[in-house]
Amino acid sequence: MKDILTELESRRADARLGGGQKRINAQHGRGKLTARERIDLLLDEGSFEEFDMFVTHRCTDFGMENQKPAGDGVVTGWGTINGRQVYVFSQDFTVLGGSVSATHAAKICKIMDKAVENGAPVIGINDSGGARIQEGVDSLAGYGEVFQRNIMASGVVPQISVIMGPCAGGAVYSPAMTDFIFMVKDSSYMFVTGPDVVKTVTNEQVTAEELGGASTHTKKSSVADAAFNNDVEALAEVRRLVDFLPLNNREKPPVRPFFDEPDRIETSLDTLVPENANTPYDMKELIVKLADEGDFYELQEDFAKNIITGFIRLEGRTVGVVANQPMVLAGVLDIDSARKAARFVRFCDCFDIPILTLVDVPGFLPGTTQEYGGVIKHGAKLLYAYGEATVPKVTVITRKAYGGAYVVMASKHLAADFNYAWPTSEIAVMGAKGATEIIHRADLGDADKTAQHTKDYEDRFANPFVAAERGFIDEVIQPRSTRKRVSRAFASLRNKKTPMPWKKHDNIPL
Ligand code: HXC
């Protein structure tokens, strides 16, 4: 028995060494952790239970029968994050470049199947040279099996991808179908075709970092939701994110202890909105002042900054926040901000996370770039996402809510549950100046008359009361008591159930 146990330990030690100390040193030399070190940081200490440590590939081509590393380039299993179960796979770049063989893919599929059966999130750490070239179509088939599971798991359990090395070619499509993508600056990249192919086909010269690095994907493409300085920081932030999320679509998000009174009054909010309607202010100040302990987890922070998305807690319960940001493009809606917010709203709705919408929106951004880019369809995504969302929806208009954008931003007409407005709100088809120029065009040459018309329009519509008279606004509230009002609104909606007509699935404008 002793010999058998020694043999087991020796095999385990061999498997844990992955591609060997030399390659581990090379990995560290690039500022990257190994697959196992990453799992250790991600999960609660000592909680990792590994599957398939001794799995090897079955390829016999190109001399592969002579190199059969235990585990086949990916470490898989489950563990806990602050006591809550998650499944994880972590590709091991030290083993054949983390390349994906049929068996490597099968290991990933196994934990994905278990995650769906047991209702726990899947966290995938990607660091791979892509399809195992020696295996040909077997490797591609393996990717296909993973893709199919990504699709089946979508909306059932949260899926988080952490890109910590190469992720190229068709391999990018697995992370692309997950709910969140995190990247590490300077050591990770994602692209469908690499710099060499780009040079040949389009004659563009770009580095891998420029083409698909963390900065590109968080600022330009919006493929990634956040970028971090190193592996340690990225993994700590995944833990923080998981704390906001339910484990699956059948359970509520976790309730955390909170030390912040739900009816905390914030007098400073009474002066947040400047007197001049064209002066910007920082909507993040409102978000932070509403949140339990001021804790705001922002997503896509560097993309489409005219809209803000992220999670807070109210009375210890997760709330998704969507907010126009008057500091950037006056908080206007455009293609990028509509897409960003629509995807976030849909995530919240999948996982029963209530949505708080903070509105200060002058309308949609005009211009050929927007129209040619399909702002009609992209704007419709946000409208559609709000309208189909059945989670509790509470909306607070702080200042402008003009035109179509008023309707889009979780208005009463899109089945929001509570619609509040600050006394500073202006709910109208457009601003007073624009309105006057259209309906009193004949008087445009007369400055006095135009000023009077503008004032008349402002008196009539630059307030929340017309909408409140019609019940489109449930209550005009004091800015200082917003946290209390919103917390109570969500508390009253905890048992909300909304029956929906039968359909196979919807057809959101794509
Ligand atoms: C087999 C691979 C591999 C792969 C790397 N390795 N990629 N083995 N299949 N795809 C091996 C290398 O041979 C090497 O083995 C070790 O991993 C480390 O690789 P290096 O090249 O030394 O590392 P580095 O210089 O850091 O370069 C990393 C790399 C490069 C940029 C990822 O290895 C590379 O270009 N690999 C090929 C990428 C690729 O074309 N993949 C297929 C993409 S198509 P030794 O023994 O020397 O240490 C694809 C389709 C998916 O993925 C489709 C899904 C539908």
C-alpha cells in the first residue's frame, strides 16, 4: 500500500509541475502566474477539488505519442469563492502552449456540464496557443463542443472569462459568448486573425497589443469588460464580481451584511444638479452616494463613458445600475452606449438582478456616423432590453429626459415599476430652445418674442409635474432622500412576478 501511495504522490507531483520548471520560470519571467497559481488565488484557500489530473491526449501523429503530459494543458475542477461554489478551468501555457486538444476540450466540457447541473458559475482562465495543431479537426471539434456548452449555459449560470495570455483565432468565440471578459494589461491579447495575417491581407502594421490587447478591447472594441495591471489584481476582481452575482438563474443574488442605513439622508444631493441645465455634473457621485457603503463595481468603465453600468448593493442586495453620464457628451445615447447598456440590462434580467436607472439624457446623438452605423437598430436594443426585462425596475430622472431617449431609459411605458423624478427634472420632447425654433419658427427674427416663447415652453415642460399629473412619474422626490426611496421601492418588489406570453424565444434587434 505504501508503494501505491508513493506512486500516487509522485504522479500528482509530476502533473502539478505541468510543462516543467523551465517553462514555469519562463511563464513567471513574462509576469504571468501558472495555471495552478491562478486557481489558488481565485478560490478560497484549500477549497479546490480537481478533476482529470491524469488525463492525457490520444494523438499519435507528429511524435505526440512520446509527449503525454498529465492533465493535457488545462487544470479543471471546482472550489469556492467566499464560501460559494464555482467551477473553474485554467489553461496551462507551460504544457504544449496550453493548446486545445480533444481531451483538453473534453475536460472543459465536463466541468461546464457539472456547473449547469449543479447551478454554479463557470470561470475560464484562458492562456492558450489555440487549436492543438497536431490534432487537426479533433481539436476544432473540441472547440465546437465548448461553444455549444457556452450557449446552453448562457442565462443559466454566470460565465466569466479571464484572458491571461494568448487567445486567438476561433478560440476567441468561447469567451465572446460568456457574460464578462476580464483581461490583463500587456500580457493578454484576443484577435480573430493575428498581426501577420493582417499585414498580408490589409497591409496594416500593428502589434499584437495594438490589435487585441487589453487597452484595445476595453476602450475601442468593448469586447472586454475590464482590464487589470496583473494576474493577481484581475483574479481579486473576479472574486469581487462573483460576490455580486447569484450562482444560477433559479436563485436570488446573495444578501450581504450591510452597515449603512437604508434611509440615510444625503443632503449634498440636493445641490448635485447645477442651476444651468447645460452644466455637467458627475453621475457617479449619485451612484456612490446611493450604494451601501459607497461600493460600486463598474463594468466597461473605459468604453462609451456617456453611459455608466455596474453593480451596487442596497440593503445588502445586488442592484444593477444603468446611468447616463452628463460629463461625457452630455449623457447622450448613441450606438456604443445603447449596446453597452442593453447587454448589461439583459444580463441583470437573466439573473434576477433588479435594475436601477438614473436618467439625465438629452436624446440620441445626431449625425451620419450614427445613422450609417445603424443607431436605429442599436438604440432599439436598449429599448427592447428594458421592455422585456421582468426584474424589478426603478428609475430616477435627475434632470433631462427628452424625446425617444425618455421612453428608452426605463420609462413607465416600458413597464418600469417605480418612476421617480427629482424636482430638477425636465421631461419633454426636446429642450426649450430647440422646441421654440420649431413651433415658433415665424418669430425667430424677433428676439423678445423668441425669449418669451422659450420661457413659456420652459415653464410648461422644464419640470416633472406634467408627467407626474399623468402618472408617468409615480412621485417627485427630494434628491436627499433618493437612497431611502429607491431602497424601499426595491424592497416592495422582492416578490414581483410577471407572467409573459409564451414564445420560443424573442427576436431582439441585432
Ligand atoms: C500545438 C503549440 C501551439 C498549438 C504553441 N504550441 N501553440 N503546440 N498547437 N496551437 C507549443 C509550441 O510548439 C511550444 O512548444 C510551446 O507551445 C510554447 O510556444 P512558443 O511558440 O514557444 O511560445 P511563444 O513564443 O510565447 O508564442 C506563443 C504563440 C505561438 C504566439 C501562441 O506559440 C503560436 O503562434 N502558436 C500557434 C498559434 C496558432 O496558430 N494556433 C492555431 C490558431 S487557430 P515547445 O515544446 O517548443 O515548448 C485556432 C482555431 C481555433 O486556434 C478554432 C476554434 C473553432
